[in-house]
Amino acid sequence: MTSNTFLLAIALLLLTLACSNPPVGQGNGEVETSSQTNTSFKVEKVVGGLEVPWSIAWTPDGRMLFTERPGRVRVFENGNLRQKPLFIVPDVEPSGESGLMSVALHPDFATNHFIYLSYAYGGDGVRVRVVRFREAADGLTDRKVIIENIPAAQFHAGCRVRFGPDGKLYITTGDATKRDLAQKLDSLAGKTLRLNDDGTVPSDNPFVGQANARPEIWSYGHRNAQGIDWQPGSGLMFQTEHGPSGFDGPQGGDELNLVEKAKNYGWPLIHHKETREGLEAPLLEYTPSCAPASGMFYRGSVFPDFKGNYFFGCLRGEGMVRVVLDGRRPVSQEILISKYGRIRDVAEGPEGFLYFSTSNRDGRGKPTSDDDRIIRLVPVK
């Protein structure tokens, strides 16, 4: 595909996202089909009546854990939602775009039972912290702060937490609506952070030992990245990131980035399609805004045509986008679904189905009587 053809494809994708107003899907077995691969799938509701489910993870024994913004960690098992939360974060600050955000399981969860949560908390202004717990029979115990005092605000609080293939913990942070912080190496705002599983700093982080730089930083110049995953095979890290909202720059400019060690991703020095020597421009740029809120590579086998593709949910765009990559290079994309409202997280279940969560009760959506929901895509043969 030529560059001009690919740019036209992006423009058409964005126009569809911005202008579509399809009837609301209920997730009761509607059949959808990929326009590019002719892969058909049923859209099934898994659980409803939730409140802004932000992040989804699965335990080795098949339980689905997910977070709700007000501070609840919930468990779905054996086809039912456990009525009592696994844990309620007592010091969460749930206003605006903050609250309880990401959940991640330690790579050795089966033996150590460690669960990591990122959430906003109050005090001297809003901040974000990442805390490790151990799952026990009576809930989450052995609280250990991994990192805290990450700048935050009512908006642009990040914060996606995920373990990389190197066994390190990666954390995306927002610029806390103070965009100049993204370029300051003495601030944790607008960065990708990299830590050991106990919160200590790896010795091979790029800014270890550099004066006036935080050693936790892996990359910088980010506005508000909320999707992160590593490409199977290559191990390359890809992130989705929110572009400016009008008050801090022209609207649009959402991004898909290939994120690498020590690199500067430009915010606020460049945005949208701007380029400058020494700064990393996005692989894909989305104007008008689609508001990408997640990101994952599909590794399963039940959707063979999707294997190795990158998926992310869109809040403002109200859809799920599938991106086909050839190594570092995006070659095509499509809107896979677009009638379930604001989509937050996208995750792969243990059986290979694609799951996503809605965010229609976050104050910006139009919730149905059953929102918010977790919904899944099941192949149709």
C-alpha cells in the first residue's frame, strides 16, 4: 500500500468513527463481520450493570478480574459475577478521568499471587500511585507501594500498568494537564516508567545516574498514553496515546506509537503530523479524535486472521480498531465494531475470545439500562 493510499484509508476510517451513529448494540448474539478478512463473530454480553470497568485481567485458573473506577476490584467466575468485590481501594480519588485504573498480574502470579493496581489518590493535589497486593482467601493483603506521587489531575492521569516480556513493570503516565512536564526529566508526568517488580529501579534504565533525571523513566514526551503491549516475535512496544483536546492544542492528533528506550515522543513540542529532528512522530495519527483508551496484540488461535494484529478501544470514536502491522510498519486498519458506545479496555480471554469493556457511565456517554458492560467477540464458523 502506498503512503498516499494508506493516509486516505486513515482519513476514511476517522470519518467513519466521527460520523457514525449506529443503533446501540446489546451484545445478545448479534453477528458482525470483518470488512477486511470476512471473519464473522457473535457479540455476546458477559456481564452488565457495571460502573466504568477500566481494566481486565485473567488469573491462571480462569477467573476474570476487572477494576471499576470508583475503586472496586471485581471477580467474574464460572459464568457469574461475584457479588462481593475482591477488594475496595479505601484511598481512591474517583473524580474526572482518575479513580481506580489498571490491574496487572505478576508473571509468577500462580505462585506468588501478586496483583498490581494503579489509582489516583488525594491529599496535596491529585496524585497516582501503583500498589502491589497479595491475593489471599479473604481478599487482598500485604499492601506494598511500588511508586507514588506521580503527578495527576482530574484529566490526563494515565495510567496503564503492564509487565513486559523482560519481566519488568511498565507504567504509562499522563501530563496532568501541565503539558511542559512531559519534557522534564525530573518529573514522572508524561512518561513511560520501567521498574522491577518490587519497585526498585533496573540498573539498565536509560537515565540512571543522570543528574536531574528520574531513574524510573524509560521514554518521555507523552501526553496521556493508556494502551501498551509488546508485539509477539519482535518484542517491540506499541502504545496508544490521546492527542490534544482544544485547551492544550488543536483537537485530534491521537497516536499509535512504537516506543523505545530513552526516546522523546514530542509532546508538546510536536503533535498531530508535525515532525522535528530528534523527536519521534507517531506511526498513525487520528484527526478527528477517536480517544484511544487501550491497546493489545492478539495472540490467540480462534481468530487466525487476527493473529498478531493490534487492537484498541475508542472512547470518543465509540469503536474498536484493528491495525495490521508488518513489523514496525502499519499496513492496514479497520473499525471492527462500532455500536456499543464508548469502549475502554480490550483484552484477550484465555479461550482466545476478544473482550472489551464499555465506558458509557463515565459522564460522557449515553448509557443504556444495562451499562456499563463487558462484552466478548466469539467466532462464527
